[in-house]
Amino acid sequence: MMEKDTNTLTIRVGENGDYRSISEAVKAVPYRVPATILLGEGVFCEKVFLDKKNITLRGEGMDKTVISWADGASQLLPDNTKRGTFRSQTLFLGGEHVRVLDLTVENTAGWGKDVGQALAVYADADEVIMENVRLRSRQDTLFLAPLPTKEREPLGFLGPRMLTERKNTKQYYKNCEISGDVDFIFGGADAVFDNCTIRVLDRKKKINGYIAAPSENLGKTGFVFRNCKVVGENKDMDNTVFLGRPWRPTGKAVFLNCVYDRSVHPLRFSEWRETECDESKAFFAEYNPKDTEGKEIDLACKNKWVRMLTDVEATCINRLADKVIEEIG
């Protein structure tokens, strides 16, 4: 049975739970009532829209609880229009405060060249925390709202937040595994990634992937990756992966004390099409990069606009990241 104390509603989902589907459980939660939804072991094949004031999704482990769907941006809908990137997600997170723990979220639509973008998660809550979560897709795995202010293509932002005011979100990812290939961690949030494994999938191309694609940032922090591990899916991916590129000219992404295998390209970060980073306000930087053997990486061949942070600069960014986490609570 559902449990409710003076503060929090607890709902169990699964074979012997209060509900058989996550969507049914979410609908049962009044907007303003804090709730924890406990997901049992198994694969939940459903597209979930979560938009509540304060809610927690907790599974039984990355390898035991999976939320899975397979929508791609190129998919034709009954009205003969394409689904688009921002309606492809498996899990939408809205509302004010969301925690996701101990599970996997995946989009199994397939390769970007075949199905287009395929989000696992569209994270648009004011505050998002994920811990011990695996996110799997190929192109555009994790979107960290807000959207940019302007589209580059008509109806390019078609989806649940297309017409809403752009507002900053704060997001924290700890001990997570995130996999994809093209621009698979993207958006305009203030987001901190601590001790995460970032896995780039093999497209069998000269350039296999771009990890971070930050856009306009309404806060002060942008994307900060700390003590993360960046690896290619296969061992024959040497020099085929960029750490990031600016989805919009003011994107920010910093990698602090991270470990990289040989898949990362010597240039480190890339331009975005016609946007030349040395003529824009993009901020891409690294501090204390190491290889898998613990040796310092020589960045002599990095793009000229990529910054090597001083100890003082790295300390300042660490403090900004800590403040994001503190404010989320």
C-alpha cells in the first residue's frame, strides 16, 4: 500500500507494488505533495512525463531497474510531421525538485544517422539530482534545460518547453554513467558532474563523437566535470573524440582533474560549424588532465582558444560548482 507520513508520500511500482507503471504512479501524486516512487526490479517500457513539485525516483540499482523507450527525432507522426529532438525523450523531468537514484534510463531508437536525435532524459526541473544512474542513447542522450533563446531551424524546439520563458536550472550528477556519441550532454544549465564515467560510442567515423554541447548559460557555472573518466567504447578509437563544442557561442564547459583514454582528440575541443571559438565568448577549459596510467597529458596541440586553468582559476570554478550543489540541497 501507498505510505504517507507527515511529509512524504511513498509509492511502490512493480509486480507487487501499488502500481504497475511509473506513469500511473506519477499521476497519483498531487503536485505539491513530496513523494518518493520506488521502482522494483525489471524493465519499465514506457515514456514518462514527470512534472511535480518535489519527487524522487529510486530504483534497485543500475543493472536492476531500467526505464526504456525508443523514440527518435526523425520518426514521422500521424500528422506526417517529424517528432523532433525535444519530443523524443524517454524521461521528462519538470517541476521544482527531482532526484533520480539507482537506475538506468535509456533510449533504444538507434543510430543518429538512421533515427536522428534520441534523448534518454530531458531535464527541465528547477533542481535535478542524479546519483548512481546510467543514461544510455546515441545522439543527444541528456538535455539539460534551458533551451537556447532562438531556434536555428523553424520548429526546431517543438516540445514541452518550446514557448516557455527560459530560466536557469541547477543540476548535479554523481557516480553516473553517461553514454552516447554526438553532443550527448547538451543544454544551458548550471550542471556539475562528479566522479562520472563518460562513454563515447563508436560510429566508425573519423570523428566518433562530441561529449558536451553547452549553449547560452543564464547562470555563472555552465558544465563542470570533476574527477570524471572519459573513455571510448572500443580500443581502436584513438584521437576520434572531442570533449565538446559550443551549441551556442557563449557555451561553457570545464573538465577538472579528469582521466582520459586515447580516444580524445589532441585538439581537445572543437568549433561548431561556422562558429570560431577564438572570436566568440565560448569558455572551454581543462585543469590537471591525466591519462589512464596517471600521467599528465601534454596539451601542446590543443586548439588555441582552449584554456589551461591556473590553480587559482580551478579553485574558483570548484567553488562555483560546490555552490550549485549546495543550493540544490
